[in-house]
Amino acid sequence: MRLRKSIAALEAPEGHGHYAVLPFGVAEIDEALPWGGLPLGALHEVAATGDDGAAVGFVVVLLGRLAIGQDKPVLWVADRDDLYAPGLAALGLPADRLMVARPGRGVRPQWAMEEGARCPGLAAVVGEAWDLDLTAARRLQLAARDSGVTVLVLNRGAGSSAALTRWRIASAPSVVSRSGDWAWRWQVTLSHCRGRGVGEAGVVATWLVEWHDETHRFRLVALAGNGPA
């Protein structure tokens, strides 16, 4: 009964105001989110489709900003040994702010993520999921809310309704700025957001954004089909 009450309170629509947030720094994205930015201490899903690394790069940017902003490490629950430290640092996540756990397959990654989500000494937890069911997602959301740790799931399966937000990230051609620096570009789609409806395209909004290595900031390139807020 206690768990049912906790879940009901968690899913109440009036619960937007109590979250601290991580602003994207792009007014169009922050205004599309009811909280004015990405809610901390909550569960968020990023659809990890394809092998171009776009979703991973987007998540790394968020992790770096969370780790630096809170002066805490982040935990990456991985099943492969392919994280490239210089690449992570280029996206704002230095190696000394990263902890990696390799618990194996099966239910162990979800257990490791949930244990990390209960630890307030972490800024965030990230892990991949192929079969994150609604019960497991709710447990992660409850653990994140109680501890204040932000949980990001690179979801390679179907999305779960327990996440506050769900994103789809696709790579876009990079460009060279006038100063000679490379600007990473992503097509960022907010496909689900609690408290927001979707437009005719079936998503909340879509944007083309840039990420600059030197400034470590997002910049809007184009508004690509923003749906009604």
C-alpha cells in the first residue's frame, strides 16, 4: 500500500514545481519543459537507436554538466569496455568525474543502476537497457526522487511511461565555425514529457542544436517542427 501511494504521488500532475533543474541554456528547449529545464532527481530516457553514438554523445554532455555543476562523480553502468576518455572529456565529462561499473547482463545492470540512484554522493547514474519494464522504471524513478540523483537510461527497447522525459537523438552533419572549431550537431526530439501533449507529428518538439567544445554550451541551429506546448 505504501508503494502504491508513493507511485500515485510521483505521477500526480501537480508535482512539476519541486524539482531542481539543469537548464539547457536554449530558451526554446527550456520553455518546452514544464520545469524550465531538465528535472534533477528523476528518471529520463534517451532512445539509443543505431550505432552512430549520437545518443551517447548527448548523454555525455548532460553528465558532464551535472558532474561539474554539483562537484560529484557520475556512475556509468556499462556492459562493454568501450568508453573513450578523451572523447568523453571533449564533450565535457573529465575522467576524474567518472565511475564505471560492469555488473554483467541480465538483471544485474538494473540492480546496479538502482543502487547508484540511491546514493546521494553521485550527481547522476547512466546505463543501457534493452528490457526496462514499467516496474523497474518506477523503482528507478522513486530511488532518484528520494536521493536527488538524476538517472539517464540509454534505452534500446520500448520506452516506459515512468520516465519524466523521453528523448530521441540523431546525428546531424558537423560544421566548422568561423574560428575553426568543430561544432557537434544533433537532431534533438522530445518525444514524451510529463505534463505536455504531443503535436501532429506525435512528439512534443524537435530541434537542431550545436555543441561547441570550447564553450561547452548548446546553441539552437533551427527549430524543426516544434509542437504545441
